[in-house]
Amino acid sequence: MSAFIVLGVLALCGLIAAIEIIRNRRIRSSASFTEPKRPAPVIYLPADIEKEKRRRNIL
């Protein structure tokens, strides 16, 4: 009897996992068509942070 309960729980968890995997693939595939194909913006930091702080009078 307990083997059926364990198998039932495993089957239910497998079904939930399969639904989540299918849902994530669908969301990712639809999002890939809407995103533009351009490089991500890059923030350039100064080489010497302390020198830049003094230049801008930031304590």
C-alpha cells in the first residue's frame, strides 16, 4: 500500500516538473523574439576610484 503512495507522489512531482519545464521553455522562446539584438550597455568605471572622488569633491 505504501509503495502506491510513494509512486503516486513521484508521479505527481514528475508531472508538476514537466509542466514547469514546458512553461519556462514557452516563456523563454517568446521573449527571445521581442528582445532586440544589440549589445548590453556597459558602465565604465574610472581606473582610480579615489582619484575620481577627489576630482568630483566626493568625500
